[in-house]
Amino acid sequence: MMNKKELKGTDTFIFHEELSNGLNVYLLPFPNKKNYFMSYFTKFGSINIEFVPNGEKKEIKVPLGIAHFLEHKMFEQEDGEVPFEFFAKSGTGCNASTGFKATRYIVYGTNNLKENLSYLIEYVNSPYFTDENVEKEKGIIAEEINMYDDNPEWILTEEVEKALFKVHPIRNDIAGYIDTIDKITKEQLYKCYNTFYQPSNMGIVVGGNFNPEEIMDLIKNHPLLKDKKLAPKPQIKGVDEPIRVNKELVEIPCHNVASPKAGFSIKLSLKDIKEDLFTYNLYIGMILNIVFGTSSTFREEMMAKNLLNSLIFERMIVDDFLVITFWIESMNPKELIANIKEEIANYQITEEEVERCKKVWISSEVVMTDNVEITVDNLISDIMEYKEIVPDKIPMIRKMNLDKLNKIKKDLSFDNNSTVILLPE
């Protein structure tokens, strides 16, 4: 039975149902929109390389890059139909992406919603791997890997993860490496597919102008879903990653950069936090936005000193860790990072700054829920990060206050950090 939840503080509603086969379906009607955006996703990403295959008892380890490889192969169907061409007939776009934690298959357009949703379910549930098409794909992905190996941003991202993590598989390239993808077989692909592409490990999110009962009925009664049984959740091997960063400083000559680029990262343990994970992450985000955001005093001072060309920061949850990374372009990255460290050690936040940040965030949340694609993406991100949707973000932001921020700040330590710098050759 469908449950209806409101994204509180907005006019957006979510209809959710977990089907008998374990598939979670989330429907977001947008009565005033002409476009739609849908995503069929599995909780299978590049870090899931050691697991017990469905129906077996012994744990296996698969080659790095296999989740990304499998995503590529889903676009080759036994009947010769090419999904890109099928969707293009109605002027519809499709794509897919593999991340550290999930693989997503997306469709977006303005026409033929039901037909396109039905075909999305069809092709994602119709794997077709042969020795021949697997071998052919290795060359294609090898070219993709070589292309990324020439991209400074890609190099920097990969080196930052290697500096942060000692054993966690997140330190490896999502696409794998030429020598690892060369070891992939169709048998391994089927083991991964049959383990992670089970309804109990997947979800469908559809946003657009539609009747939720009709769309739910379409999904429930799809020939490739209605008879599927509830399968056990994948048994994935845990990782004993140490809290300390792997390397504190890495400097790399790079022929593709005209000026230095750097990643300054902080690795925080989540094991002993006193707040729920969403609230904790929210306050960390507030601190970062106030101290280092686009209107911060720090940013103005660094630009006045010609130390800052570009500064972007982001947060990522990796199992028991929260990682904060500052992506930097500066002619003197070490001096800029020294200033960031000093600001972290001495920052003070006022009640006025907290209230101003809350107003900006609430306004941003309302604006984002008017965008079908962003709303669907944010919903999936919540599921991946917090195991469930977070429908009351705006009320939670309203409750944020300086006292709680200072309590969280008191227990924070940013000393566990690493710096990676790409230098022009």
C-alpha cells in the first residue's frame, strides 16, 4: 500500500511503497510540469568488490571497475535493441552513471512517460553478457580510462582519495584500471548482476506530471517484476579502515595544469557522534558555508591577497567517516591551505550568521523542489547516505541554533587531514 509523505515546507508530495519483492518505489507528482525524470538504481558501486554471491556461501573478490563495466554492458540487449535509440524515437534522453555506492539508469523527457518507464524496467532487467561482447567492451573502457588519466581534475580526485584512505576500496578509480578490467569475465558480471540487481537492493524514483496510482500499477505489474521473489540483501565484506589519513602531503608534477590545483581533505570519524547523522552533517555544512562560503570574510581576504583563484568544498559520507574536501586553485596552494587551517582553528560564528544561513538554505530547498531532476537526485542521495528519505529538511533547518552548533564544534577536530597538490611541470 502506498504511503504519502510531504516534503515539509513545500508543495511536493512523495508516494512510497515497498513491493513484495523488496523493490522500493518513490513517485513524485509535479502537476504543473511538462517534463519528467526517472531513475532506476541499484546499491552497487565501485566499492562493492568483496561479497557473497546470491545463492552461494563463499565470499568472492571481483576485479576493480566491474560495477562500471556492468553498467556499460546493460546497454547491449540480446534482441539487438539499443536503449539510446529506443528512447530517441520519442525525443527522450537516457543515460547511466556508476559511483562509489550506486549505479543509476536515468530517463528524461516530455513524451511517452509510461512507455519509456516500461522499457527502462525491461532493459535493466535483461542482462546479456557473452564472451565476445565482454572482450569488445574492454577496449572501449580502456580508451575511457586513458582519457580520464589525462584529466587533471580526475587525477586530483583519485590522488586525494588515495591520500585519505589506506585500505578502503574508495581509494580506487571507479572505472578500474586497464589491468583489472582485462580480468573481467561474463561469469563474474552475471554473479554481480544476480547479487546486486535484485529488487530488494534497488529502487525506482519517478518525478513528473502523472497519476501516482497508474504509475505504481505499471511498475507492480511489469512482466519482468511482478513474479520476482524477495531475495536476500547482498552480504558485503566490511572494511577496517584506520582513522588516520594515509598520507599528509602529496605533490605531483602534472603536464596538463597551467597553475597549481590542490585538494585539502579532512577525515572525521562518525563512530562517536552524539547527533543523528543527517543533523550532524547539516551542522558541519553550516559551519563550512558560514566560514568559507561565497560571502565569507575569509574568501574576500584570500582574494584580496591574490591567494585564491577558486575554492569549492564538499562533504562525502564513507562508511564510518565524513570527508570534507576543499578543491583549490591558487598560485600558492600551501599558503592558502595554511590560512584555511588557521581559520578552522580560530573561527567564531554569531547567531546572526546562523539565522542568515538558515534563511538562504530554506529558500534554496524551496527552489530546488520546483526542479524535477534535482528533487529526484536529492531523494536518491538521501536514500544512499541516510538509508531513507528525509522529508522534513526545512523544519530541521529552522530548528538549527547557535548553541547546538557550538556543542558540535566543541567536539570537532580537523587535525586529521591530507593535502594533494598538482604542480605545473
